Amino acid sequence: MYGRAPANISLRSLTVGDREQVTGDRERQTAITTGFLLLPRFQAEVEAKLLGIPKQALVIHHRGRVKSLSEASEKAGLKVGIRLAQAQAICPEAQFIPLVEDRYQPFWKEVLDLCVTHFGGVEPREPGEVFFDLAGLKQPEEALAVVQHAIEKRFGFTCRGACGPSKLIAKLGTGPNFRDDVPRKLGPVPNFDVLPITELWTLDPKTLEHLQALGITTIGLLRSIPRARLAEHFGSEARRLHDLAQGIDHSRVEPLYPPREIVARQTFPGGADNPETLDRCLRELTRKVAGELRLRQEVCGRIALRAAPEEGPEVSSTLRLRFPSSTEADLLRTCRALLGRLNISAPITALAVKASECRRDTGRQLSLFHDNRAFHRKRRRTSKALEVIRECFGNDIAILGTEIERPRRERVLAVIGN
């Protein structure tokens, strides 16, 4: 899965504090189970790559606030989160570009695809932040450093990495106090107690506002308050607040990539109402969806078809498959039925197919002994598969159920029936 980490990669492996300070549940929170990668200049570096100006001062802004900065802008004294007018006053020579999410998604997808080739558990957050499940790895720091090096080498993006016993601690390791000279060894989070309460990023905004209104501004101050006292203001949330102040975060890495849905879309600028044209479009869309499912080794359980007519709102319809499938024929048959349900009279300007409820294809046993219309077709397919198996592993490795002597076959059928 991974090789030796390059020597110039800086990566943190963190706990909350020294062992003398760790008590109770925190003693069970020292194993490295979570990794986190941060691309702090992601949007700005993508814009620089697209515009061909890698060393120029760039400022990406959204809703009057600075969203991302290039390295030159940071050296000029700008910071993420400040007002756009303030940034223009500090660094008027910088190039200011509004945030356009669609411009960055293809690059972010390539980064995530690269991450999936190294780890099975990948949980992306907003573009530029991704968690990894490192549980069970003997050298988690080295494995994460390899991914960091691969991203920097392939895309040229600035990348920070840290790992720890929880998502909270791993993300704190790439915060404002990140330094490139920190060695890759287990050590305490620097200045954990003096960090502002806003660094507990897993809390919702209303809880943070409540804490600040009570005068609790640092993590150390929150840790000093007894749990019973917190329960007076926060109820059942008090236990979680108390644990987070100790550096304990029970949330796990939830693999969210690749997404559990597959969408294929095609547009018709002049509109299309010819049944043959729409059928060709359905064939192309289902071919793409089926190909992606086979690539992931997954099957889908639900198909949705959405159409945008020239006049009026979009219309859609959904069908659940009787058996989860990834074959193009099953998907096409379902999409044709959905198109008939929509019953659109106006020309269609766009058509989209969405496959959802995707899961790993574990295979299923063919019903060889039941009388149905598909019996002979299944028998032919099974015979061909059996020939291939025998060619690879020998003639005695497998046998059809119908080739078993009758008394034994009857016993097998009796067991299946029960």
C-alpha cells in the first residue's frame, strides 16, 4: 500500500499531553488511529496553476471574506478570514479572484482518487481537508507521509500532515502552530490548554457561542470546570464537552469517498424529442454508470432519471431494482421504464441518470434447481464459467449440482428447502 516516506516530509504524530498528565480514558487514546491532511492554499494554488502565475500574490474571496491565499500573499501579511476591504488595503498589488467551487472540484477529485489508492478509509471534508483511517497500521506516520509526498510531487500543492489518536487531535496538529521542523515522533500537542475554544472544531456554532458567553475562551479553562457544572448549562452535551477538553474524541473516520452515488448527465442545447435520440442517450448514460460500478466492484439498488424540458421545471422518477445490479442491460431496462413514466411532451434539454444505494458486489448463488424462464440461460452461463474454472484449477475442482448423483442431490435440495 505504501513505501518508505521521503526524508524531507514533515509530519506530526500527536497526543494531548505527556503521559504524566494522561488519566482515565486518555490512557486509551494514545494509539495512532487517524490521519489528517490539510492543503492550506488549495484554491489559490489551483487558480495559480490555471492562470500560469505560480509566484504571484493571489487572494480568493467569498462573501466579503478572504477564503484562500497564495504563499506570496501570506508573506505580504494577509490572513485567511479577514475582510476583503482590509486585504485590498494591506496588499493592493495582489490579484483578487472570487471563489468558484466548480473550478476546484476536478483537482480535488484527483487528490481524493490518489488518496484512495493508499487508504481504504477516506473522509473528505471541505476541499483541502481529508481524514484517513490509520487503525491497524504498524507505521501510520510513514504511511501518511507517503501520501503527502505523492500529492506534493504530482500536483505541487502545499500539504500539511498530522496523525493522532482521534480526528480532533489529528486536525489540531496542522493548525496555526504547525512548523516544518517538528520531528515525526509521538509528542504532546503544543500549547493545548491555551488554544482558543474555537479550535474544538467538532462543536456546533451555537454551543461555541454559549461557551464564549459564559466566559470560557480557552480549552484549559473548559477542562477546569467540573462535568456536573457543565451539565447545568449543556445537559447531556456536558460529557462530550468534558471529553473534548481532555482531548478525547470518539467520532470515527467515516469513509465518504468514493461517493455512494454515481451520476451521468447529458445535455441537448437545441432540445431533443426524437425517441431514437433519447434512447441512444440512455444507452450512453447507462454505459457510463455501469462502467463506473464495475470499476468500483459495486452494485446499485436504486435508479433515478431526471429530465429538464424546455418549458417548465425538471421532472424525475425513481425505481428500486428487484435485485441490486451493475449490468448495463438491467440499468437500461430500468431507465426506459422511468422515461415512460415521465411522459414528457416538450423537447428535453438535459437528461441525467443517478445510481444510488451502492454497495460492494459480494455475488449471489444462482438458482440452478428452480424451474423458471431464465433456467436455460443461467445454465449456459454457469457451464461456461465452470469450463473456465476447470481450465485454471483442474477438472475435479468444481461440479454442477445437476451432475451430482440423484440421492445426494435430493439431500442437498432438502437442506436448501429447509
